[in-house]
Amino acid sequence: MDKFAKGETVALSIEIRDEDDVLVDPTTSTQINIWDSSNTLKVDNQNMTMSSTGLYIYYYTIPDAGSTGIWRVMYVATSGSYNTRKRSRFAVVQESILD
């Protein structure tokens, strides 16, 4: 699991693939939700940015007052009748792991 310090920016990404495992753009926007370790919703259905066909990214800066622990992420995209949902997690630590 990736670890980040408060104040760092996390690059969160998702790949959208069809039933043939080919990268495709969804017919609706690709959205992201982020919950902190206290289960407080921090990002609510925000649109992600397309970096290339089927690849979407969202940059999130962890607040300096953010809670430490495991944060949850959910991505949602729809392409035709095929829904892509992905869940991931990352850890927020008190200090930079590079110190």
C-alpha cells in the first residue's frame, strides 16, 4: 500500500477497459470518491481528467490537518452497458516517509 504524508499530492488513476480488455473512454464521466481514515467523505463524485484513451487521473492533496491511517478511494465509470468500479486505498502518515 502506498504511503503519503500530510500535504503531499496523491495521483489516483484508473484504466477503463471493455469486455475485450481494450482501453476505451466511458460514455459518461469518470468520477472519484475519497474517504479519510475517519470515514469522512473528502471528495464526492468529482470528475477525473483523461490522460489518454481509457486512462483517467485525479490529483488530491492531503490536507495538513488530514487524519492519519488508511484512506479509501472508489472510482466509477460507465461505457455502454459495462460499468467499471474500482476500489483502492492509501495510507496517510504523520511525517514524510523521505525524512
